[in-house]
Amino acid sequence: MQTIAAIATPPAEGGIAVIRISGDKAADIAANVFRPVNGRNISEMKGYTACYGEIHDGGKRLDDGVLLIYRAPHSYTGEDTAEISCHGGVYVARRVLSACFSAGAVPAQAGEFTKRALLNGKMSLTQAEAVADVISAQNEQFLLCSKSQQEGALYRRIKAVSEKLLTLVTLIQAWIDYPDEMEDEFDGNLEADRLRSVSDELTRLIESHGEGQLIKDGIPCAIVGRPNVGKSTLMNLLTGTERSIVTDIEGTTRDIVEETVSVGGVMLRLADCAGIRETNDVVESIGVERMIKKLGEAAVVLAVFDLSRPLADDDERLIKLLDGKRVVCIANKTDLEEKADVSALESRFGSVVRISAKDPDCLDTVAKAVAAVSGLGKLDPGAGFIANERQRLCAEQARDAVNEAFAALEGGMTLDAVSVMCETALDRLYELSGEQVSETVVDQVFRRFCVGK
């Protein structure tokens, strides 16, 4: 296998840039490029050691920096690895990489370092996929879940289910081969319970995909209310920017303004909607229609009411539209004289969050209310979850095969047929974990990785 090299840091100016080299000739290539100031022999450097020196391209000095050496199998890829840290200029990093190519390295493909870690048994396929999720994480909750995945949480969960199925397949095969000896060992009711348990576990695993996607991509969240209740002010408070136009003129927001933001550790895809009211303005009417549609799509709704005005017909219309939704009821404008009937809101929503959206100090209050209503505390970061469509499809196919095996066992079909269906389920679970997967699937997984990881 050829020795690969790539820039492992983003292509931008920074404090340092890291050029990663991996393969049998990593130390030799590093020795052609890097000259320790103390004259140290790089080929004799042990793993997890570093030295300071100069970086050269042929006879030309490019920069000074630090060389790190990792020895197989105790490296990220499982191969001999060298990392050269130089000053973080775009040009100098490219020149150092070019020098590595001149010394015998070849360009790494997207995700090739992690792919080699997979092929060298350093991680499972689900752990490798989690690496990309850690890199792309945009909120603390998804980062914690992805780190747990990287440490093997999903793999262990799949392994436990696979072992239950494997035990059943082994028992069936033993019964087929030695029916007399196994007559008292096989209990159809007990094995049916085992299959039902496996199916239930796979169902819970599949359901974790939706929860994981919400954490990763953000919960659809609509900010609604009648005109001039402070929806856009609340939007600007949550985003920390002047994202929405704020005026005293009713109907200022006519189209939906969207932004993704982390609130209370929960990622929200916020939509500041047009105010709900009867209007003859054609453009504003379209905005109201879009608001109603966005309300239907939202998983969480921030319903804003104006404390300084009595509840009106438009407020009542909105309350009816909120039936069955997860709602954070926000009574805004606590800085003004209270005229709204808050008890009516409390009877409908249970609790009311009183704020002045103009006051930045109320952000924490809103964040806590959103976190409580969102219901996203159900996903245990350490439990493992289905993180992408490939994993979901494998899990669903495995569950379908298990359900077919259960139906076959209950229907009195031959144990040969039950065994075949269980083996199909095992194949899908092995594909999910990467224990049995085609090169095509592996290539598809690593296409979404960046070069250098």
C-alpha cells in the first residue's frame, strides 16, 4: 500500500498547519523533508516522540517546525505515521505537502486516513462514520452523541443484538444436525420470545435515527403570534443578530425569515413568521398562509402574546391552530403595563414564560423553556443511535428479516427457513457494523469525508 500525505488542517491562514503522512515509508519521507536541529536520525525515532527542526524541499529551506512520529500499530491509521507542523500559511503548507510528494508520497483521497484505520482494524465502520459527525457537529448534544459513537456505542449495541441472533442460529443448526440429542434443548416459545426481543430492540434503534437527526440538523421551530407582539425582536434575541426587521408597523414581517441557532443546548431551525390576522393585503395574506404551513411543519412552536394588549380574536385563532403542538407560550413586553388575561393562556398551555424580548437577560429563561418542551433529553449520548440513512436501511432490513423469522416460527414452518431468515438479519447487521461490507459501501461512506482525515 502506498504512503499517502495530505494537509490535515483547514486551507486557511492560522497558527499552524499540519501535514500528515501515513504508510510504510512515512518516516523515510519525513526524513527527506525534515531536518532535526539536533541531528537526530528520524528513522530511529520511537512512536509518540517529537523533534524541532527545519523543513526543506530539496536544497531549499521552506520553514521551521515540529515533527511527530507514530509507530504502527499504535497510530490513528494503524500504520507508521508522521505529522509535520509548520507555520499556518496556505502557501507554505502547500509547499511542504509538495515536498512530501517529491519525496515519494502520493496524495491522500477523501477520508483515506480514516479508511485505512478501518481496514487495519483500528475502528468499526460505525465508529469511522462517527468521525465525520464529530467534525460536523454544531451543538454540544450532537457532539457528545457522536463522540460516544466514535468510542463504539452503536457498535456495541449492534454486537449485542447480533449475538442473540447468532445464538439462535447456532441452536437451530445443532437441532437440524443432531435432532435426537437436541430434542429437549430447543424450546419454540423461548426462541420466539428471543426473536420478539430482537425485533423490539431493532425498532428502538431505528427510532433513534429520527431523534438523532433532530439533534444534528435542528428542530423545526416556528415563532408565531399576531402582528407586533415582538416575534422579530425575539428572533433577533435568539440569533444574536438583527436577522429580522423590527418596526412598530403591523405586518412588517411578510415572508418567513429563517435561521439555525443553538438555544439551551438544543439546535433550532427558527422561522420568524408573518403575524396572524385577517387582512386585505394580498402580499400579507400570502405571508399568513405560509405561516400556517410552517406551523404545521414545526416540531416546536414559540407562540408569542403581547402582555400590553388584551387577547384578541387573532390570538384565539392562533391558540386553536396550536392544538396538539409542542408549544412554548411566551408572554412578551413585561416592560409595559400588563393588560392581557394571562390566566387564559395558563389554562391552555399550562405555563407561561414572561419576558421582555428587548432584554438580553431573558435569553436564558427562553432557552430553558425550549429545552424542557423539545423533549430531546430522551436520547442517551452513551446508548448509541442510528446516525445516517445507510445505517437506518440496514437496521430496517434486519428487523424485517427477524419479523419474517418470527412469523415463520409461529406459523410452523421448517427450522431451516427460520434459520435462513435469521442469517439474512445477521448479514444486514454485519453490514451495518462493517464486519461484512462491500468495498462499494465503504467507498460511499468515505466520500463525505474531507481530505486529510
